[in-house]
Amino acid sequence: MSRATSSPNNRATRPDIAEQLAEAIFSGVYAPGDFVPKELDLCEQYSVSRSTVRSALQTLVAAGMVKRISGQGSRVRELAEWHLLDPRVSDWMARFAQPNPRIRREIFAFRVAVEPFVARLAAENATAADLLAIETAYHGMIRALETPDHLYQGVSHDDHDVAFHEAIFAATHNLLWSQISHVLKPAIALLVETSNHSADELNDSMERHRLLMEAIRLRQPEQAEAAALSVLERTGLDLGLEGLSSHLPTLRLPGVGRLEPS
Amino acid sequence: MSRATSSPNNRATRPDIAEQLAEAIFSGVYAPGDFVPKELDLCEQYSVSRSTVRSALQTLVAAGMVKRISGQGSRVRELAEWHLLDPRVSDWMARFAQPNPRIRREIFAFRVAVEPFVARLAAENATAADLLAIETAYHGMIRALETPDHLYQGVSHDDHDVAFHEAIFAATHNLLWSQISHVLKPAIALLVETSNHSADELNDSMERHRLLMEAIRLRQPEQAEAAALSVLERTGLDLGLEGLSSHLPTLRLPGVGRLEPS
DNA sequence: CACGATCCTATGTCGGACATAAACGGAGCA
DNA sequence: TGCTCCGTTTATGTCCGACATAGGATCGTG
């Protein structure tokens, strides 16, 4: 893509207007109920034509973030109306809503609910190809840790981590669960980036990942469920996100340690 | 927006082009990998300008259903890439993909996984206002059944049923779970419409709904989880969707009857 | 003060024009 | 002969200018 606008200098990076607006909304520049600038103002602000601006706004409409009222303007909708399950919104949310504790907390609560169950489904339905994908991601995490720059085959440890979780979602062989992985992917990436500090924590985290993988391989749904919870518990500890135990499914598993703090 | 149809003078019943294309895609007219007609052809076909056609196509792009390749055309993407969690796509899916048994089955499997857990969260977090909403929907279902045309306050029994489930999602007070309700709403509506046949079945269904509501009111998460499963089991029976028991979480609940068909 | 007609604003739609990306096909060269 | 390279074709991406339309705000009148 390119520029070809009236800008005399080389404006190589055309800013994604939809994304910029989304960032502004997520960061609170335009709060729910507010109006974003009208089309013509945005045209001037970004030096693009009205078509381009309208295209960007339509993206935000599709994301449920703004509502366009003919003759009045484009108003930011309430947070609850946003399509948080849209991969694009999820991506923006992960990148722009970082410091927002509420969103962060709810995403984590959601993961705590979803991933154990997904792990169970994966343990029940994983094929050889799924196991291979999971294992590849796992070994990528290990290998990356062994390198000084935490890179393996050009991919960071964190990305392998994300791929690991993604592969588990895919192993459910259910369209909707797989979709949720796309949604959660940016969120997982965000949480992964901001956790995993010390070497001890990393080792512990890797061991929990390994147990999860093994449970899926051995077709042990309940162990997989518990192991997924264990992985998340590790993440939650790293993030200092406690108090979510009320959201945890109360498992009664013989061989696996309980997680309740009480 | 919506069509005030019967405006026969000029552009009668402006058809939502995005929706029509979506219907064509869902019904298989354009299969994944195929190209939809190019913009200019669509302009002629619908007698609208290119802007309008582009707007519609962009909607489909936002839905992940088509990928536009500059200079080549707009190609239908693979089913797995569609944003099935987008409320709009979910709505189309419910209305246009009815006979598709695979999608139907996966939606139901998804519900079986999600709704019990949501019921648990609702039992833990429901406020008085949430309980009121649930109860209102429940009584709407009852009242509607008592009328000859199954309407209560102008709303059908099925719609009250949908509202019932929606209220439970909202009671989780988690943004993402509530979002899933928006996604599942059309699917629930579809399943509700095509089930609930005889009077006996309806009575049984209502009783299961009542138990679910009571469990939420009494803050009994495990009972609520089981009751939600029970409601879905009833639906599954109505639909002849068996064989999903492997997807059911194995609950060990003392006071509530087991649900396994075996 | 109430109420309706009018104006105003910003979005929705239209039509045409040129720029751009990707696949196709033919010319030139080793 | 086989390969690369470059134009052509095609359909999308962007731009511009204009008018139509939907709401809200305003103002006038009874």
C-alpha cells in the first residue's frame, strides 16, 4: 500500500485510521456517549478523502464501538455493546487497554473459565496432528528459553506460548471454541508478555504447561482441565490477580492438588 | 436501517446487500474459495452505486467471510475463518444455515459447554435486578403458554425463552460472557423455535427452567450448573441431538438427579 | 407557554475519475 | 529452449464533488 497523498514528504506509513480512532476510544479520549469528530474533520485531520474516513468509521461500527446517527454524528457506544469477541477488537483491547484493570480482570476471569474446559475438550478430541502442534509449540517455548535472546527459529518464547494455547483451542475441533482462541490470542499474548519474570517462575510455568500437554496426550480430560487451571493460576500469580477463586470451577480431582486458597 | 417496506414508488425495499450476499454464501451459492461477483456486477445487480456495494462488501470483510484481493476480486474464506462470534454473523448463521447439521451440532455443543458454566457464574453474582429480569422472562414464558397464540404482551413464548437465557448471561457481570449471550442469542432462538413440541415436553421444559432460576436465586452454583445442563438436555432431546454426552462436564452433584441418558 | 414548520448539520448515496496491486501473456536474451 | 522481465488486463483502493436524507435545534406563531 502506499501514500500518494498530497503530502510532499514521504509519508510511507499510512496510519490505519480505524485503529487510531480505536486507540483514542480505548484510551478514553472519546468516552462512551461522546461523539468522535465528524467525517469532514477526520478527513482534514488525516489528510484523506471522505471515502477512506467512512471506511474506517464503518470498521468501528462493525466492531460495535460507535453508532452512526444520520445527520448527527458518530457516537461511541457503551463498553458492554462493543464486540469484544471480534478478533480485531480483541487485538485493540490487548494493545490499547493495557492499564485498564477492569478489562484485564474480566479477560482473565474469562480465561480461567474457558481454558480449563477447552483443555478438557482437547483431551477428548485431539488428533495426532493437534498433539504435534501442541508439542511443537511447547518445545519452541523450551528452546527459546535456552537461548540468550529467548528466540527460537526467529520466534519469541512468548509467541510459542501463545501458539501453545492456540493449538489447544484448535484441538477441540469445535468451530466456536476455535474462534474463541482467535479472540483470546491477543489477550493471552498480552498476559504472557507481562508475566513470566524470574527463572524459577518460568521453570514452574513450563512444568505446568508440560503437565497440561501430557494430560491431553494421554486423553485425561479431568487432569487436563486441572492442569489448564494450574497454568492459569501460575499466570494469575505472576500478575498479582488474586481474588478470582470464586470464579474457579470447584474441581474434585483425586490426583491433582487443589487450588483453592481457603 | 430497517426497512419500512411497501414504498413502491422508487427504491422499494432496499435490500440489505450484505445480508443478501451472506445468505448466498451460507446457502452455498458461493463456496469458500469462490469469488463473489465483482463490485460493478453487484452494482448492476442491485441497482446501487459502487459506494453502497463496497460498504456491503466491507461488512462481509469485517465478518471474516470474504477476503478482498486488490485487482482480483472478493473471495469467500474458509468457514473456520469466519467470525462466528460476531453477533451479525451469528444472526445470519441462525437464519440462513438452518439445515446445516454440522453448524447446528457445534452450536449446541458450544451451548452445552458454556451455559452450565454461565449459570454457575450467574448463581454466584446475580443481583436483585438480574433475578428480576430472569423471573420476568420466566413468567413471560408461562403466561405466553397459557394464551392460545402463545403470545404474552405481544412477545412470543420463544422470545421470552431467549430473554430468559440472555438474562442469565447478563447476570454473570462479566463483559465477555455477556457478549457470548449476544452471539448465542440467534442460535438459541433458532433452537428454541425448532424444539418444544408437545404439551408434555413444554411442561417438562418449563420445570427445568424453573429449577435453573431457583438455583440462581438461592445462590447454589452447582445446582444451577446442573439445572442449566438439564434445560439443554431437554432441548437436545427435542432436537434429536444425542451423542453429546461426551462433551458434558461430568458433575457429581448430590441433590440433583443425574442427567446421563445411559 | 405550547406547538408546529423551518433550518441546519452530518451522515447516506450517487457517479465518475484515476491510482494501485496481482495475475496473465508475450517479447527479449542467454 | 528456457528463463527473466516488462507491458497489459482486471478489479479493487482512493479520491473528488454533488445531492438526498434523517434527526435535532431553532424560531415563529397562536
